[in-house]
Amino acid sequence: MELLDNLALGFSTALLVQNVVYCFIGVLLGTAVGVLPGIGPTATVAMLLPITFNFEPVTALIMLAGIYYGAQYGGSTTAILINLPGESSAAVTALDGHEMARQGRAGPALAVAAIGSFIAGTAATVVLAVAAPPLAEVALKFGPAEYFALVLFGLIVSIALARGSTLKALAMIALGVMFGTVGQDIYTGTPRFVFDQRELYGGIDFVSVAVGLFGVAEILRNLENEATRTAIVGKVTNLWPTAEDRRRVVGPILRGTGLGAALGVLPGGGHVLASFTSYAVEKRVSKRPEEFGKGAIEGVAGPESANNAAAQTSFIPLLTLGLPAHPVMALMVGAFIVHGITPGPNVINDEPALFWGLIASMWIGNALLLLLNLPLIGMWVRMLRIPYEVLFPMIILFAAIGTYSLALNPFDVYAIVFFGILGYVLIKCGCEPAPFLLGFVLGPLLEENLRRALIISRGDPTVFVTRPLSGTLLALAAMALIVTVLPTIRRRRDEVFTEDEVGSSLPS
């Protein structure tokens, strides 16, 4: 009964006119950036953060969340039509979705992707609503030692799920944590790494880091990639799946929803892992495994359901523990903080209208996405013809103006340029910027709880292993790191991300 009362509060908040309008804007933008290859929700959320600072907190978070899960819908459109996934989690959708398009069945593939995404997103939001409150209650019992161990465990798992070299991912985490320590010491006020620059005494601005790493750097990278800037798409007809199609997709949608809901809470890349796991499961249980890779509709329904379910449940660790499970969630942490709210277990009690309003908005957003994705296929196709030499400069210009407007400080614009170049160099060196951002966001939390635990224990480091929960989490973190470097696990992990890269780079 309490859950129903909370949901009633949530819908009364989410259905306010301004919240519905910005939910619509969020999912519309999310679908658009999902359709346009090479932009993505992380860069978009990073560049729109400055604009939301004058919004009500719940309105800002509803819009930013809509961009994230809306992009999961949009990513399948280009994966199916031109074999160029707009989102990394849609790479596996291209394997069978584009084959269906080549056979003249792009309509059913797009319809199944949209319907599966809607069902999965709706069901996973139920999981979020049911699971979040009890987890928040447990989290309230955490002390500094437990929080330190939990943050460390999350960072280690994000390393395990990052593509490429484990050592490079570890280095990116460490670099992010180091940049997070710039500024005055949280307890003594001693300046650290400020190099006599007055602007650095308050730390490096989160928005500048995010816009540079995921906006400017991604645009610089995409300027090199001709495949992300050209697309020729034909007309899409006959959207409705046949009776046989509908019969074949029921099982994959349900299995994909379950897998995605479970794997979405994992830090780093749960939505990517969910889509590839779903594809592997569907191929294994299918009576026609030879059809996979040749236009099997199950190969579209399962992965699309999985990655959209994962997009919803990735909010669970953010709302209950204050820990981001995805780079976009790290940006959401920043959005909470700039609105004066500390993400974590206290949000459900201190800001119930925000907590339940955000959850209720996801049902509204998923319904809007279903209405947007099917009737407006023609519009999304036409968007692929926007010249990127027009689009990219406009994106950078608005990002710079938005960041400058926050504090009217030119230093923030210089920081965007610096982190944009740094992000581009890291990408060229085969390093992912996502672990860097997670380290930057979680580093201060890691340091604060480490020092608080040591102060409370009078400098006794054994407090981290003698307390049962923190000791268990540290043991799990050590096991995750060991498992990641085992040769067989590394090979399987590399195979997944190699498939991802191949799927996202094949020409249409």
C-alpha cells in the first residue's frame, strides 16, 4: 500500500505540465542523439547540464534521464537502417536488424525494437520502484568504511567492464581520481595541485570536464570517421510485424527484459553487456540458430529489450547508494549536486517528490518514446542527412556558451578545450574516457570516506577488514580484479568488445 501511495505522489509530480513538457523534450533529444551516430547521450547530457541549472531539480533530472533512456531507443534506428549503431549497446542489433532491412523488412525490425524497448523499459521501471526503497534502507546503515569499500568495489567492477586494456582502464580511474583531488584539502584546507591558479582552489568544474571529455573529444574523433558523417537511407514501409514475427519475439523480449534488469546495475557498461548476453542466450535457445546473423528477428527483440531494461535499472545504484553505474549516471550525480541534493539513500526520505517523480516520469517517457519512434521514423531518417560540418560547430558553440554562463568565468571555457584535447589524445591512445569520469566523480567520495573511517578508528587501517560488510566488499573487489586479469576471462571480454567495434564499423 505504501508503494501505491508513493507512486501516486510520483505521478502527481511527473504529470505537472512543465515536467511532462521537459520529459518529452528529453526523450525527443535522446532519440535524436541515439539516431545520429557519434554523438551519444553522454556528450548530450554533459553539454545540456549548464542549461538545466535554472530548472527545478526534479524537472532537470526528468529531462536528463529522458535523454539517456531515449538514446537507447534511437540507437537501434541507424543500426537497423544503415548498419551504424548510434549507441554502443545497439551494435549487436545491427547484426540481424540490418540484414532484415536488406531483405526489405526494415519496418518490422524497427517496430519490434520499439515495442520490445517499451515493454522492457516499463517492466524495468517496476523493478526500480520495488527494489530502490529497501536498498536505500540498507544503505542508511552504511558507515564510512562500508562506503569506501563500496565505492572501491564499483570502480574495480567498472574496470572489468571497460573495453580494451585492463591496465589502461585502471590508469584512467587513477587519473580521474587524481584530477578529483585538485583544489583545497577537504579537512585541512591545504591547496593541492593548484599551481598558483586562483581558479583551481575550488577544484576543477565538473561540467567543464564532462563537456570536454564527452563533447569536444567525441566530436574531434568523429571528424576523422567518414562513416559517421554520411548516410543514404531509403523509404521505410510496412512497419507492423506479421503474426509469425509476433509469436517469435515474445520469449526474447521477456528474457531480454529479465537479463537487462539484472545486469543494468553493474558499473561501467551493464547495458552493453546486457545486449550481448541477450543475443548469446537467444542464439543458444533458438530452434533456428543458423538464422542468426542472417536476419533473425529474435536477434533484434532480445538485445533491444535487454539494453533498455538495463538503462532503467542503472538508476538503482544512483538513487539508493549515490554511485553511478554508467558515465551518464556520473553526470546525473553532478546534476544532483549542483541542485543542492546529495544523491544516495537519504534522497528517498528528504526529497520524496523528486525520487518518486523521477521514477514515475520513466513510465511517461517510455510511453512517449513508443509514440515518437514508430510514427516519426521518416523524420529520424531525414535527420541522418544533416551535414555534420554544420551540426558539430553548433554543438560546440552552445556547449561553450552554456558552460561560460554558469559563472561567467573564461577559465571554464579554457578547461573545456583542455579536457577536449586530453580526451581526444586518450581516445587515440586506446583509452576510454568513461573510467576517467567515474574516477573524477567518485574520487572525492572515496577520499572523504577513507579519511573519515581512519579518523573514527583513530588511524587503525584494520577497520576496513574487521567490519563484516566492508571486509566482504573489499574481498569482492579483489576477486573482481583477479578474475579480470585471468587469461580466459580477458579473452572472452575482448571478444565481446571486438564484436562491438566490428558491429559498429561495418559499412551499410
